[in-house]
Amino acid sequence: MTEACASCGLAVAGSTAGCQRLFESIGLREYEDMRFARYHRIAVDVYAMQHPDRYGRSAKSFAAHLTGLCAWLENESTAQSVNAAVQRWLSGPSPIQKPTLPPTYGAITIRDLVDAEDPVRYGEVLRRWARATWDAYAPLHATAREWIASAQGR
């Protein structure tokens, strides 16, 4: 029997716990097969932004995942250094407050990624999933970019 995940809306056996198991299966795939490992951080960021009730409870966690999504979509080659700067920036007292969340988190879910077993297709699906999730957060795009600029000392 399938029920909707309380966060992303995916109809899956086990509801929210079933959705979490799919996420864990992705992590296992990335750990076991290096062809998928390069996508680990962005897969975590996208999943977290579709499940902010669990992975974005604090303003710092939310900011780390939102800026990670922004950085990766805007320039994959510099995302790692942006993420490092954001982590340093968030390591002290919180310089931010958690903003209001959008009503939905994107129409593509982790199910699409689980079903992509070829590394090339996996990357393509991940990019679509990331873009759909980022688009759902459109009201916070400027906030993410401001946080990145602050983290980089601009």
C-alpha cells in the first residue's frame, strides 16, 4: 500500500519512511559505485530541500542545502569551493534566520533518480530534479545568492 511522503508528495510504500529508504538507497549506490559518487553532495542537497522538515530544521542546515543547490546549478565546477565558504561562514553564531518555505518543493522526486541506473542518465535526471526543486524555491533565489556572497566576503 502506498501513501504520499509528507514532504515531497511521492506515493511510495511506507510514506515518508519509504521515501527516506529510497534516499538511503541512492547514498548506497553512490558509495558502492564511483561512477555515481560525484553526485553525492547535490543529491543530498536536493533531497534536503524537498524534505526541509527533516534536513532543514535549523537556519544553518537550510542555508547550507539551499546554497549548495544554487551553487551547483549555477556552476558545477565551483560548487565545491562555494560550499566550503558557506560552511565556514555558518560555523559560528548564525548570521541568518530561516525564511518562509514555499508551498511545494517541485514535481520531480527521488523516485526518478532511483530508476536511473546508468550514470549518464543518472546525471541527467539529477539535473532535472535539482532544477525542478530550485524552481520551486524561486522566491528564495536572491536570498541564496546573498548568503553565498556573504560567505565569500563580497
